Amino acid sequence: MIKLVIFDLDGTLLYTLDSIAKSANHVLADYGYEAIEPDVYRHYVGDGIYELLDRAFSHTGEAVKVTDEMVLRFRSYFRGDRNYHLRIYDGIEELLAYLKLQNIKITCNTNKPDPNAKLILHEQFGDVFDCIFGQRDDVPKKPDPAGAREILEVTGASPAQAIYVGDSDVDIFTAKNCGCLAVGAAWGYRGREELQNSGADWIAENPMDVIELIKCKLK
């Protein structure tokens, strides 16, 4: 019986690539570097801001140490840019509505900073989510399972009762590390090949496929 779904955020629930790219490119510009095409960032997101900026600066061909000041600049820019070209993926609202009807808990575990994650999800979905955990300084980031395990504890679900849905290898590794069924979101940033190579238990081409999977699990 499925009692809980844990979602990744970027590239799973929401298309946020352009907003992330715009904020990171602002930081690059502050230090004299040219902007990077947004599509390049699909391979840079998912591991937190420090890694995102490290990959962006590395793209310039120069060795640049990412500082706390750079991260603060990104966070400041992102707060203003967070809705830039943002959109909810087709089928996500229907999936969330189905989960509500089935009394399945809806949660999010993301490496996006916790305040930003909560703000964006509340803006886009209201109070649909039962639990949202973003990156916090005192909790190891994904693929460490600490955040996912915290969600399991808060919701009272066991790993066997949970599905973890995400679009990257980081999400699949996180699901495996906490013992949840790992569902790859092929509609997201990284695509089917990365999800297969990272060991996804099941791959959904679209959010409606997740509904069909859950229906099978509920029989």
C-alpha cells in the first residue's frame, strides 16, 4: 500500500531552468564573465548552489573558487527571478489531485534552499504539500537520505510505503539510500538514459504514468 510520495522539485514538479540560469548568469556577470545558455544548466542543477556555481564558473574555462558572497548573490537574485519562465509540468496538478483523493501524503525533498522551496511551492500549489524539506545547513543534502528519512518519520510512512519521484541520478540514489521505490521522471532535465543508468526501479514518461503505477500498487 502506498501512503506517501516524495517529489523532487526542479525538473520534476516545476520547470525552473530559466530562472536558475538567469540568477546564476547574474552572478557570472558580477565577476566579469559571459552568460551561459540556459539549456547548459540542466546538467549543473540538482546538487545545491555551491555546486551549481562551481560548474557555471568552470564552464568559463577558468578556475574560480566559489565563495559565500557568490552564493548570497545568487540567493538574492533568485528571490527576484524565481518565477522567470517558471511553469508547472503538464499533468502534475492532475497527479497531485489524484494523490489527495487517495489520501496519499504529498511531500517534497529538494536540494533547493529550504526557504526558496517552501516559498515557490506555496506560490504555485497553495497548501497541497503535507511536508516540504529543502536544503538546510544542519542536514546533509541529497543523495544523503537524511531529508527523505525525516519525511518518512514526520508522515509515519515506512520506506516500503513510499515512492520517490525525481528527474536525476541524485534523486534515484536518494531513493535507493532510504529504501523507497525509485521512480524516474523522464519529462525532466536529465532524461531517460541517466535515470536508467542510475538504477531507477521504474521510469515515467509523464506524470500520468505515475498515477498508473500507483493504481497498480493500490490493487
